[in-house]
Amino acid sequence: MSGTPAAFQHLFRFGFVMDLEVQPQLQLTPHAILCINAGDDVPSPVLQLLSFEKLTAEEDDSARYRVVLSDATHMQLVILPPKYSDLLLSETLKIGSILSLTAYACRNIWNSRTIVIFSLAVKFTNSPLLGKPRYLFKEQEQQMLGRDTPTTTKHSLKFGIHLPPVQHESSVNISSIKALNPYQNKWTIKGRVTNKRKMHQYSTPKSTGQVFNFDMIDDEGTEIRITCFGDVAEMHYHGVEAGTYYTVSKGCIKEANTKWNKLNSHLEITLDINSVLKRCDAVVDSQGNNLRFTSINEITYCTNNTLVDVIGIVVVVGEPSLICRKDGSEVTKRIVKINDVSTLLSMLTYGEQHGKG
């Protein structure tokens, strides 16, 4: 750089060195996709997004996508939860992005092995194509090449990115919970989670797995129970918080099982892999919990397993103790006594949360 003042030469060299230092070292987890499908434990694999396809007609961040991820050697179809759709809409996650799967599972979906993402972290937004990956499963290659319907929109390294405009929540048609029926196909409800139960394992003669459920109340004070099983339970469990508002759509509406569901609602909802559960803004004039108080002296006239609401003064709180269930597991028990104007009620509370309360 003859003829350039020494001071400018120094600044140029300094800027050049800084550019080299901040250039990220991009490296994907070698053979991650092959190992995942073989059943190996691959903690937080680092993969690259090669394409994505919108599977539903929604134009907002509740739309469902499936994507193609690569480890530089193989690529595979992956289900992206609706909670990450806003990353695509904001282009935080786009073609070429490098991401880490912090929680995932590999399942048989669409007649092929498919990775289901539960949580992810975007490491780099922009990156050129790494390696020369090929589909691990030929049938998935045919699906992505041959599928082109009005309800799907595909984006890839070949076609580039073009995302539709965001549709605001106010344009979504919200149904009241009491207006639901088992024969509806398109519906969306909005409400506040009033109670969330812990994930637990279940076992029946037909199947085993995990399940959790939560109760929701809308702005009219109507409640409903929503249940998630298996991979769907794992997908939504950590995203559901009591006291937070959500919209729910595309679940299975059915008659409530009164053996387990004691809410004053004749319906309940089961979510599946295509259901949409989305956090939303609070309702300004929302209802509180839908409580119907019963005096303590009237409880004796209630049938077994009836759900009742009681208001009174706590007069005795016993020490927690451990008891053993029939299956050999231990649970915390505590005796609490409540007094109202009619009489005194002695009740037992079970579970870790109640034991420590």
C-alpha cells in the first residue's frame, strides 16, 4: 500500500484482522442424522436448515412447518413446533441457518422416520451450504420434490426465501368454549390456564406413555380441560404456565370423561401433533376462576369424587408425612383443617407441592 499514510495503513490492517477474528467457525455434528435414526443419544446436535414447507393455511406465526435439516452428509424431514414459527417470520431462522436441537425425538410419521423438535437454539442465522448432503430416506426426497398443493408453501436454497405478511391475532375468529361441539373442524379458543398438572407415566393393556393436562377458562367464565399424550405432551409441557393466556386450535373435541374430569364442562380437548397451542396477550376484562362455593356441612350430601369449592379459615396445618402407594411409590400427605360458618372440615392433601405448601 505504497503512498498510503502510515496511520491509515495501521487502521486498515487492524480492521482486516478484526474481520478475521469475528468470522464464526461453522461445523455441524458429524453423522448426527444417521446416529439419531440408529437410536444413539446425540446431545444437542448442530444442524443446518436447508428448506422449509408451510403445511397449514394460516398466514401468521401459528402456522405449522416441516423443515429439512442437514449434518453436511445426510438430510432429513423434521417437524417444527408452531411456537418457533415466529423465528421463520422474523427471519431469525431461515435457509442456511445453523441451529442446535436441545430436545428432540425420532418417530415414525408420514410413513417414514421423522425428527420431532421440542426445543432448539439458533447459533448462526446466515451460512452458506455446508457439505453435499443427500436424503437419508429416498421417500422423503420424493415427498419434498413432488408435494405442491395450495395449502403448502416450500422454500429452499434453490428457490430462496419469501414469507407471507404477518396476520394479527385480532383477525383470528375466536370461539367461546361453551360454543364448542365434537363435530366442529375449524375453531380457535382463547383463555387463561388456571391449573396445570405434572407430567406422569401411564400404563394400560393397550399402551404406555406419558401424559399431562391443564384447565383453561375463557372470558365468559367457561372452563375446559386439555390433555396431551406422548410426544405432544413433551412438546408442550414446558411451554404451558398457569396464569398465562393461550389460543388453542385443531385439537380433538370429545365428551368429557367424568371419572377423571370434574370440571363443570361436558367436553374436553385432546391435542395431537397437528394441534396449535400459542401464547397470547391477556384479556383485559377476563373472568376469574369459575368457583361455586359449597358450605362444609353440605359436603356430606355430595356423591363420591364430586369436585367442590370451599371457602373458610385454615385453623390447623399438620406436618407433612410420607405414605406408600399400592405401586410402591411414595407421596407426601398433609392434614389441613378448615372452618366456615357451618362447621369444621378436615381434609388430606397429597403430592409434593401440597406437602411443601
